Amino acid sequence: MERVIRFCMIGAGRAGKVHLNTVVNNIPRGKVVAVVDSIPDALTSAADDFGVEGRFTSLEEALEKSQFDAVVITTPTPTHKPLAVLAAENKKHVFLEKPMALNIADCDAIIAAVRMNEVFLQLGFMRRFDPEFATAAQRIQAGEIGRPMMIKSLTHGPGLPPPWARDLTTSNGMLAEVNSHDWDTVRWLMGSDLERVYTEVANFKGAANQIDTPNFYDNVLVNIRFESGGLGSISGVCPCGYGYDARVEIVGEQGIMQIGELEGQAVVVCTDRNQGLITPIYRTWPERFAWGYIREMQHFVQSILQDIPPKVGGEEGRWAVAGVLAGNRSWLEERPVTLREVLKTA
Amino acid sequence: MERVIRFCMIGAGRAGKVHLNTVVNNIPRGKVVAVVDSIPDALTSAADDFGVEGRFTSLEEALEKSQFDAVVITTPTPTHKPLAVLAAENKKHVFLEKPMALNIADCDAIIAAVRMNEVFLQLGFMRRFDPEFATAAQRIQAGEIGRPMMIKSLTHGPGLPPPWARDLTTSNGMLAEVNSHDWDTVRWLMGSDLERVYTEVANFKGAANQIDTPNFYDNVLVNIRFESGGLGSISGVCPCGYGYDARVEIVGEQGIMQIGELEGQAVVVCTDRNQGLITPIYRTWPERFAWGYIREMQHFVQSILQDIPPKVGGEEGRWAVAGVLAGNRSWLEERPVTLREVLKTA
Amino acid sequence: MERVIRFCMIGAGRAGKVHLNTVVNNIPRGKVVAVVDSIPDALTSAADDFGVEGRFTSLEEALEKSQFDAVVITTPTPTHKPLAVLAAENKKHVFLEKPMALNIADCDAIIAAVRMNEVFLQLGFMRRFDPEFATAAQRIQAGEIGRPMMIKSLTHGPGLPPPWARDLTTSNGMLAEVNSHDWDTVRWLMGSDLERVYTEVANFKGAANQIDTPNFYDNVLVNIRFESGGLGSISGVCPCGYGYDARVEIVGEQGIMQIGELEGQAVVVCTDRNQGLITPIYRTWPERFAWGYIREMQHFVQSILQDIPPKVGGEEGRWAVAGVLAGNRSWLEERPVTLREVLKTA
Amino acid sequence: MERVIRFCMIGAGRAGKVHLNTVVNNIPRGKVVAVVDSIPDALTSAADDFGVEGRFTSLEEALEKSQFDAVVITTPTPTHKPLAVLAAENKKHVFLEKPMALNIADCDAIIAAVRMNEVFLQLGFMRRFDPEFATAAQRIQAGEIGRPMMIKSLTHGPGLPPPWARDLTTSNGMLAEVNSHDWDTVRWLMGSDLERVYTEVANFKGAANQIDTPNFYDNVLVNIRFESGGLGSISGVCPCGYGYDARVEIVGEQGIMQIGELEGQAVVVCTDRNQGLITPIYRTWPERFAWGYIREMQHFVQSILQDIPPKVGGEEGRWAVAGVLAGNRSWLEERPVTLREVLKTA
């Protein structure tokens, strides 16, 4: 009989259910044996939907009563460190959603725990497994556009984040919750660590949405200088309403590359010449990154089965957190901030 | 002082005004000195709009009272032969809108008249002057996609043609009035004369539009075999409502080429993720072929100024008429029809 | 324990391995227990690649020595009837690759066998499960572009078919082997059976490829009239070299719809302004229809698990075969041929 | 006889010849009577190419010996003020290429001179007359995407600027010479003046191009905060090699709009499935903005003929210069710089 990786899914929210669905319906070598959520309704609903028998309100309970090889953590960011450390100490491999943590110290604690316990840690940077992003990265590394000079990465999302995810004190705000992937993407595709950042933010819809979170913003634009000398920008708009939008444009010494596009499905319709052509847009992130979610989980399962460390781990998560912290400090202090300042603090 | 070509515009309908506007506003080396139309209101309106002083209700009158070098004929097809022949006999260069004539004999009469009187004849196949079509033709002729094997050309137009233009007895119907350009395009791009055609037609909207013209159709699809052995299709839909649509796809031994696209201006908007992206479509033919109309007229003026025959003349017009006649006979007799049959009849 | 559908894969060629890979790697509720191929090397290679233990050189042997619920038949067309009938008689559900059979009588025999034995039959028309085609069909049926008037469907494939697949006597040629999907697609999307067809073929590359198969052609263009009065075309080019190309364009009374596009991955690069932008094209059919292959197999498995007949069965396969037969007769006899003629013969 | 505007073209370099060609070949109501250039060869070559008789080595000489209504100034930036002022004082209308001047004081001097002499001043911001940019502006102003929140504008150009145009002391460098249009575009489309900017620059190709200009850079990325609260970025890459690239993306409260695209002509070719599809890119700015150059000159001529001030004048030119000055100060001083600082200095 073939070996199958048994999963405990920690968190039954939106991201949790995406991964739950993936393992159940797309990964023959994976099996979900337990779901954990502290909210009973969410727990029951998710477990029922996917026919999972093991249902627990804490990881501690799951560890005690169930047998599994790996956890998938999709709970709010502040819980990442304790959960990941506890899982690692119990010799479970850890798949951890982004952002890795609220600060560098927590990142370091997680990295130390998985290293000491000799388990694997994979960060949920699914863009690295999207066929378009992955192909693009290979082609850039092969030199197709020459040495990267300038990159622009954007994530615009349709829905207002939940209160905890837009409050700087509980989440580091949109730069962390919406733009985590961009921080990882620009570093990956530019092939360079970040040197300094400058951030501007804007609050357009907060009043209309009756948001009184201090420091709330719904638009952010970060200017980056890389250690390589290259330049970059990250933009975030959330809620943007018009769809889920994640694209990159990168210019190298020899040319330009665009990754992703505004168009979704290739079904183009025109019924009114005064209106014009209509093409679907990606409505949501699970739709845009359907393959990314499947392939990152295949990669995690194969990494465990073949005992080879996964490609995207703690180091990548930590750099993304550092970018967020520098980015936030920049707009709060209205000046460019180096990554070194942030990493030194830690 | 530079020589300027003086024009008499015969026909003040839609096509007439497109050319009138072009000469007046875009061709410094051309000057409109006369407009001819048998309908007084149309005549006055067009001449007023473009500040033309010479206004006549017949070509005969214009010839008598005005001085000009060339005519632009945009009147209904049955008038093409008498007008073109009269103009040629009076030593005027002739720019003649498509379709050239209703039958091969008329085409031959026009060709003979311009030859005998040593004037130039240019057919209004503006697609030959569209930057995209022209570039495509050059690249095909240079061998970029290898020997052409299969071509598809379409013209779908938004508005219902006027009664004379959809009646087989006065106009040869849609294959002539809407698809004239396609007949020329497929022969030009395939680099081969046509051998035989098979046509199917359909009438979907005639009843709703209360059309009782015998043999009316609003959809037509022609299958073509070329003398080169290549294959092709021409499709026409009119009225199609959704916009003005003229595209070509051609496959050669070494590759494929697409000419034109459904999208118009590159202004893409999304305001509703459930609807998707909206891109303008070309609404009308003057909009789609804005450059084609300017460049064909520049070519005509330059041909006269430099005394070099224009690139698209009677031969091209005659082949397009032959295609139309074979295409019509095919669907009326429900069988494939060779071009030879049609040309022999003539 | 959840019920899992056990599969015997009959045929270890290219299509066979695509389905084998799908069931093994993408369908948690399916399990391959046997592979059948009469060529020992092909059998071993496929079974090794996907870790299947049951290996047999005939369906008879597999039936005797292995336990399974369903077969997937991907062997050459002439074998479809005997294999499908034998499987049905042994109460196995049948997933049958296109084309269904060489003639109407064989289609009828297969339909009778599955009916009598109360098993399911699903035809391998994966385009019905492609997200773009499926969405398009729903939107057309919902009336978005009005009553369908004209459809164009094309399949251009990169590689030369094997000898049996280009010989009319063993396979019905390219119209069957390459364009089977188009026959199903146009009927499905137009919502109408076909009335008559007219076909032109061309042979451009046969000599260069040293093909002496009688009646060989590498280009085909079919003109169709539907019972609804609508028009259509199917084009095939094989080998076309430039990529795998499967697109549909459909015009309805209210508008136009394009399904699929020439572009593959949204990774656009420009490194030379004299060359221009480069975008990937789909290289192969498994790549173009990656989701289609997964979703049709999910559908088959779910149909069996839930005991609901699959959506695409014998009737659809039979109509596609009828189209092929009429299409072939047309170009051989150089005349339009009705589907009724072909169905009556049967 | 219709009134025709007589032009004196000052500057026979690349931009000068673009305007010369436009007036001669596309503007029937304009006539070039004089060309001025201090370099005899350039003067003769341009005048010969377009058949202009009046040839002068200075504006003073042209004013003395020729009769004209308007000048088009395309000489290097430092000459703009003296030439524009001299022309205005001689009651000539002024069409002035961007950037308007090297500093705010010079802008003010030009504005004062045209005002005092009651002549018109139009700045060469041809993007305002590009059909796509112009349509986009109208649609944004009509509220289609809601209140503008974030804009990104880019200009990447193929060729290395001449030495004077990359030296901060003689030209304000790339932000002025390459990105002038972006400064105007973002202000126009956002409907707001700029508040502060932060700039990063990079020098990737300077060494390879043996450039020893102090402060040379070939990549620049500016972060902008608008007075409206909106955010923006401007990017410049020059030389970028891959083509001429000018695009804008703008997000409003209700949606997103993209203006322009990487693709040029709609002629798509694929001859190699391993390479993919090839689409032309715009090679040069005269090609990309062909309509913009014609329409801005039509607008200038019509403004004079109808005695209505042109739409884009000194105020727009001055704001673009202010942006450049703030942008430069930002990267030199490594801090965000407000426009107020720059305007106050003036």
C-alpha cells in the first residue's frame, strides 16, 4: 500500500477550506484526518463539507486524540508562532500560511523550532507554484531578459479584510495581510534582497465603510531599492471591488516580462457595440491561483514522502515580514527605511 | 507652387462623405472642387459640411462647369459603369468604390474605357492600405508563414443594408455589398486565384426586420478552393449588431497569422467583477479602417502626381465580382460552382 | 472507508497515459488497478511509470484476473466496438475515447450493449469539461448572444497522425481523428443537429512527408448547415507545426462569442523591438485541456459513485461519427451531403 | 481662399522632423514656410526632405526674412525660454516641445511673454491628443471608475538620450527628457496637483555604455502623493532596448482602467510552438503616437484659426517641470520632497 500523508488542518476559515478542499479532492497521496477550529460552527461546517471525522477545538486536543504527519496552519497571524512551534515540537511537518508572523523574533522562534525538531516548514507562497509565475522565474534565472533592473508587483483584492487584519497592532495591516505575496515575489524574481523602502498610503473608502481603526488605509504604494541596485514597487488596493488582481511586470537589461494578466477565462463576448467586448476577470484568489494551491500542496506532500526540504520555507517568510515592518515604519515616519534597521531591531 | 489634385466627388452618401472628409482634412495635396449627387439635400448637406463650392446634380453638369483631375465614385453599384466610363472618356482619373460592377461585362467595359483613355483606375479596397493588412501581406509574401494553405476572412457589419443593397437583382446582395473586401483579401493574401466556391446562407432576422426581399439572407458562409490547392472561407453577417468586425486568419506550411482583432482601442476597464473587463470594439468601418481610407487616397493622389499606376485596379475589382457571382450561383443551385463557369458566361 | 472506483486502463499509448496520469495523480476517488496493452513494452513502461501492478495483454485476461469497476478505452478506433461491448457485457462502466467507432452500426452496437447491461458510457469529449467551453455553453444556453446563427470551430494539431489514423479505410482520416471534438462542439453549442455538409480538402505536406496513403489530406474545411437554419464551419490542419490550436467563434442574433485563444500562459516577453512580443502558445492537447481531462474523469467517477448517467454518452458519439461520414462523402463526391443520407445508410 | 497657418519650424532634429512631416503631409490648413537650425547640414537635410524654401540658422533671421504665423520649437530645453519669448514678442503663436524649461522661473517668463503679447502657447503633450489617452480621460472625468485613487504611468524608451539630455546640469536628466509626459499625464488623469514625491534611481548600463556623466541613471521610479490624497508612480527606463513603451494603469473607487498596451499592430504570428506567438511592439514614439502628433497639430491650427486658446498650455508645462525638480531633489537628498518646496524656491 502506498504511503499517504495524514493532515490536521488548523483553521476552518476561507484559506483553511481552500487547503482542505485541495487535499481532499486533488491530492491522492494526502488525507485529512483532523480539522481544528476554536469556533464550533466553523469547525462543524468545514468538517461536514469535506467528510472529515476528526474535529477538535485546539491543536493540543488534536495532538492527543488523533494521528497525523503534518499540519496546515491558516489561523490569524498572531497565533502562527505558538501553533507552529507546538506542531514542530510534536514532530509534525508544518505548512504555514502567510504572513509568517507579526515580527522577526517570532519568525526566528518558528525557524528554530522546526530546525531543532527536524521537521519541514513550508510557507504558503502559492505564487511560487503558479505555472505562470514559476515559468517566469525560470526564464528570468536563465537570463532571458538579462539582469533584472525594475519590478512592479501588485495585489488588489475585492473584499474588505476583517477588523484584526486591518489593524496595525494585530496584523501589521494590508501590507502584511494583502501584500505578503508581493514581498516574496519581488525578492524571488529580482534575485536580490531588499535594501530600503519608501511607502505612501491612502484612505479613500474607510469613512464610507465606517472604519475607525487607527491608521487604516486601503491603498498602499511602496518604492523599493534592492541590494542589487535594482528598483521595485508593490501596490495594494483593498477592497478594490473590481476583482482579484495579481500581476508582475519586470524589466531587465535585455527586455521586459509581464506575468499574469487582467483577463480571466478566454471567453470573450460582445453584444453591444456601444459597450464593447466583455472578458471575465478573476473574481477571487482561489480562482486565480487554482493551480498554485494544488501544486504547493503536491510539493509539500512530495517533500515529506521523499524527505527533501520544501522549496519555500522560513527564510522566505522572514524576509517578507521584514519588508512589511520596514514598509510600515516608512509611512508612519514619512521617510525611507532600510531593511537593516528592521532586522537589527529584531 | 506645388501641384494639387482637384477632385470631383460623385455620391454624397456615407462612403462619399468618408472620402470627402479624407481629402479635405487629411490630404494636403488633394482639393475637392465639386460634389455631385442627384439628391439635392444630400448634396447641399455634404458640400456645406466640407465647404465645397462646386455642387452638381450630375457628372455631366460637373464636367461642363468645373475643372478637375479625378473623380471618386461612391454611388450605388448599378451606376458604376456609366459613371466610370464617362469620367474616363473625359480624361479624369477614376477612384471607384467596391463592388466594381454587377457583372463581368461591366467590369470589362470600365477596364477598357480607362485603358483607352489612358487614365488611372483605383478600386476602393482600402484594406490593402490598412497598416495591419499591408504588413501582413508583405510578411506572407516574404515567406514568413510558408506557402499559404488555408485562409478565413470575415466581415460582420452592424447595420441593415439599404433595400437595393440586399436585393440580388439590384446589387448581388450581401456577398457583394458587405463581403467585397473579403473576396479581394483572400485572393491577395493567398497569392492565388479562386477555383471554386460553395455557399450556404441563412435568414435569421429578416422576418423581425419585415424584409420581404426575395432571397434575402443575413448570414453567409462560403467555402473556397484556390487554384493553388489552398482552402478558404468567407463569412458575412449583416446586420450583426455587435460592431464592425473584419478579421483574417491564415495558416501556411510554416505557421499561422492573425490579422486584426476584435478589440478596438486599448482602454480596458473593469468596474464589476461579476461582469468582467470591458474593451471597446470597433463600432463602424470608417473607425476600423481610418488609416486605410487615408492611405488609399494618399496613394491615389501620389499615383497621379508621379504618373505611376495605382496598385489596386480593375483586375482586382473584376475578380471580386467573379467571386460574388459564383458564390451566389452556388447557394441558389445548391452545388459547388467554379469561377471558370462565371467568367465563361461573361 | 470511502468507496473508490477501480479502473482498468485499456491502451497505453499517448491518450492512455494522459488518463492514467489523471486517475493516479488527480482523482483521489479513483484507483488504477490494471493496464491492458497488446504491446509488451508499452504496457510495462506505462505501468511502471504510474506504479500499477495489474498488467495484461488483453481485456479478456484482465477481466479474468483482476477486479475493477470501469474501463477507459484509448485503443485505435476499429477496436472500440469489440472492447466496449465486452466490457459492458462484463458489467464494467465504459469511458470511451473519441471517435466512438468507424460507422453508425458500431455506434449502435455499443449503445445497445451498455443499455442492456445497465452500465454507464461516457465519451471522451473533454472539451465539454474545459472550464472555458463549459462556461461558454452555459452562457449561450442562457441566451446571452441570442439564437446561434453561425459557428466556426477549429482543431489544428502539431504532429503527423500515425499511418492508421490518416488512412480512410482504417480510421475515416483526419476529420475523425483530429476533428472529432469539433463535430461534437458545433452541435452542442449551436443547440441543433446538423443537416448537410460540404467539404474541401488539400494536401500540402504529404509529398514532403513521403506519405503515399491514398486520399491523404492535411487541410480540411467543412461548411455546415444546421437543422436550425444556422451555418458553421470546421477546419482541420494536421500537422500544422505551430502548436495545438482549438478555438471556437460563434455569432448569435444578439452578439458574438470567442472561446479559447491562441495565447497560452500569460507570460509575455519582449527582448527585441524588431521581433516584438513573445507569448507562449499551447504546445500539445494535454496542456491545452489539462482541466478538461481532470474534470471529465471526475465527472465519470462521480457519475458512478452517485449512480447518475454521465452527461456525454453514446448519442453524442454517434452524431460525431455521422458528421465525419457525411464530411468524407462530400469531398469524395464533390457535392453537399446530408446527414440523413449517412444515417439512412446505417 | 481658405486661411492657412504659416509655420516656422525651429529645430530640425528628430522631434522637429516629426512635426515638419505632420504639417506638410497631414495638415491641409497648415503650411511650413521656414525651417531654422543652427547646424547647416541638419537644416538643409530637413528642408530638402520636405521641400521647404525658407531656411535660416536663427530665429532672428527667420523673423527678418520670412512671414509666418506660428513657430514650433523643438530645440534643446535650455533654448526654450529665449526662443519662445522672442517668438511671442514678435506676435507668433508658439508650439513648444516638452519639457517647457529647466526651471520654474523660465516657465514663468514664457507664460508672461505669451500673455503680454496675446499669442497662444501650446505644449507638446501629444498624449493628451492620443485617441486612447483622450478617451480614457473623458471616461475618468465622467466618473466611470469613480474617484481616482492610484495611478501608474511609465515611459520606457529604446535609445540612449544624447549627452546634454542625460546631464542634470543641462537638462534635468531622464525624469525631464523621457518622463515629461508622465508628469503631465498623472496630474491630468488623477484630476489633482501633486503634493510630494520620493524617487529612487539606478544605473545599470552606464558603465557598459561608457557614460561618465555625473549622476547618470537609466532607471527611475517615483512614488507620488497627490493633493487629493491619491497615490501614483512614474517609471522611466532608458535605454530599454525592447521598444517604445508608454502605458498607464489607474484604479478608482469603482474600478480599474488600463490605457495603452504592450502590443502594437494586431498581426500575430506563430511559426514555432517552442517559441510561441509573436506580436509587434511599438518600436518608436512617432509610431506609438502617430495620431497624437497629428491631432495636437490639428488642434493648434484650429485654435489659431478659431481664436480659441489651446487646451494644453503653460500651466501644464510648469507643473511638469515642478515635478521633475522635486523628483530630482528627492533622490539626490534621499528623502521625500514636496512640490511646495520646489515652487517656493522659484
